[in-house]
Amino acid sequence: MLIVDSHQDLAWNMLTFGRDYTLPVKETRRLEAGGQTPLRNGDSLLGWPEYQRGQVAVIFATLFAAPLRRKLGNWDTLTYSDSKEAHSSYSAQLDSYHRLVDDHPDKFQLVQTLQDLEAVLTAWSGDQQEDHPVGLVILMEGAEGVRQPDELEHWWQRGVRLIGPAWAGTRYCGGTNEPGPLTSEGFALLEAMNEFGFILDLTHMDEQAVFQALDVYPGALAATHSNPLTLLKGADINRFLSDRVIEGLLERDGIIGIPPFNKFLRWSWQPSDGREAVSLETVVNHIDYICQMAGDANHVGIGTDFDGGFGLGSVPHEIDSVADLQKLIPLLREKGYAENDIRAIMGDNWLSLLKSTLPVSA
């Protein structure tokens, strides 16, 4: 059963820590053992052999940089103080994806069109004993790299297909821990995004900005890596999706990707609790919550946020790598989900979104 993962921070890791995602996870961990990288970002959960074993066929691969005020230390090099620096950082990350697919076309392919997507899926439909290329759909997380709306054509031509206006607050809207509505620049950004057909990622946007976006953005919507707030008792933070936001997304036929990050599965979790304190059943509960609200299994998927600031020590104990997402399948069966619904959750919902939004050809 093919998996689509709607959020992985590959470029940030490649440029910040020099991680090589063509390697097996165990090799990356061996190379980094005793160094600073695992202390700063955890032990990696991602590697190309694990994509193969887990049948992870398509990834939403991010462009991400934090504002200078959120810099974590001297090692945190992909930060910006203004839109010019953000543009430079995002451009360098996008360059890294283009180099990755140019250097390893047998392992990674950029997905910009329906033709690209079909080529990846056709490759995966063949002999499962063979190696298959992983499709990369480029997602810009935080839109400060877009200095002005007329630059969107540049980003579109270079392969970006989803944009989330916020991470922390931006000049476009409020974000995580920094609330606020859409600004005039934010409204202009959304208007221009719709002209090209970008998918709008509502993740990290403050709730006030989300409701404004739901009202004015006519294009496709998603929350690529967000959990339901109701299941996170004690979480007084605007990072998660209230029931009102979930209902708004469902009314607009949006899709929500669930991250299997322990802190986002149980808000009281601390690293001292250990991995065993959270299981994959909790991930299934978060998936099921969205399905129960929707009345179907067509509006939820997987959005791991792997290697996005956490690693092996911060995910459910059944997960050693991204390949173990396949372990969700029997748990969903035990929950009573039919095979078609499980396929939808594991990847088909994201594929349907891409098929409805990607251009036919370049």
C-alpha cells in the first residue's frame, strides 16, 4: 500500500547538518553518533532505503527557514532577518532539491505536473522488488521568501506547488505563538497564489487568519501537518486545529495530515517519559477523530514532519524509521476501516488532491 507523506524537512537538514537522504537511516545515525546533530535535531528517521521498504512513494518536501528572532543557536544557519535573506535561504534549499534529483534521478524525481506524478506512480506499480524513485512535491513553509506577489511565477516555474503563509508570524499573517489576522500583503499573496493554482497550506496560521483564508481563497486547501486541538488536553497554543477550523476545512474539501510526533499526540508528553509512553494507536485516534467529524475517510492523511526538529526519541515506540508507517495499516483495520478507506488515509487522499491541482504538463 503506497504512502504519501505531506511534510518532510529534507532541504533544511541537508543544508544545516549535511544529511544525505540517499543513505540508510542506520548509516546516517552511525555517521552522526557522538556529534551535535542528534542533540539538536534527534536521530534521523529518513533514508532512501526506508522509503523503499515503507513504500513511501511521494513526499511533500519543504522549504523552511526561521526568522532570526527564533534562531536556536550559531549552528542554526537557515534563518533570516528580512525578506531578502528569506528569499536567499529558500532559493538555496530549492537548489538543493534540484541537485538531488539531477544527481540521483533513479532515487528522487521532482513532481511539478500530472505527467511527473503519473511517471512516479507508474514506476511504483511495477515489481515491488525493484527500486523506485520517490516523488518530491515542493512545499514552501512560511512565505517570507516571496518578497512580493509577482515573484510567485518564479517559484511556480521552479517547482513549488504548495505555500503556507506562516510558521511563526510573518508579514502576511499571524503564526504559531504569534497570533494575528491576514494583513493587506497576506490578502494580496492569496489572490496571486490562486492565479497560479498553488495549494494553500493552513498549518501554523493563526486561527483568525485561517478563517479569513477560508472565506477568500477559492483554490485548494490543506493542513499538511496538524493535529486536532480537542485531543491535546492542556494545549493552550494556536499551533493545532480547533473543531471550528476542522469543520471549515471539511466544508472546503480540505485534507489534514497527522504528524506522529509524541508532543503533538499527547500534549503532556515529555522526553523523560520515554518513547513507550505514546503508541501508534494514538496516531490512529487522531486520524479517526478527523474521520468521525467528516463522516468519511477522505479528508485525512499522513504528514509526519520528520526530521523537523525532532527525531527517533520523540515518536511512538513502534517507529524506528519512516518505513514503520506501514504499521498503521493493521491498526486501522482493527479500528474497523475498510481497505479503500485505509488506502485513502495512507496516500490516496493526497494523490487525489495533487491530481486535481497539478498542471497537466510544464
